[in-house]
Amino acid sequence: MFKVVVEKECGCFKRSDLENNLEIASKDEALMKSIEMRDHMNQEFCGKHSFKVQETADTFVIAMSTSTSNGCCGGGCGSH
């Protein structure tokens, strides 16, 4: 099994219909799903963050790649 994990759940993610910690049978499907989620998050979320996919072992991590402002979309940003 391969996992798709959102590293930090920002407020936009929490308000979305997307799910975290997905388990997918094939590596190709997990990669495709992580790219699909990343693209959706970059296009549909508030734009205060951009997201990237990182592969580590059997996990595809969707991580925040940059912050485009000093603001936060609420919940999950910054150190908690």
C-alpha cells in the first residue's frame, strides 16, 4: 500500500471535501492522486500557500512549498 498524506492541514483543506491519509494499492495511482490533489489545492484554495508533492519511501506527501503572504487561511498554519 502507498499513502497520500497532506503534511499540514490548513483551514482551506479542512473546509474542503479532500481527505487526508489515503491508502492506495498502486504507486502509480497514489502518485496520480497526490498530483490531482496538489493541483486542486493550488487552484481552488485561497492562494496564501502553494503546495508540492514529495515522495518518501511508500508515501507521497503534499507539503506547503511557499507562503505567498504573511497571513494565514486559518487553522493548521504555523507551529502548533
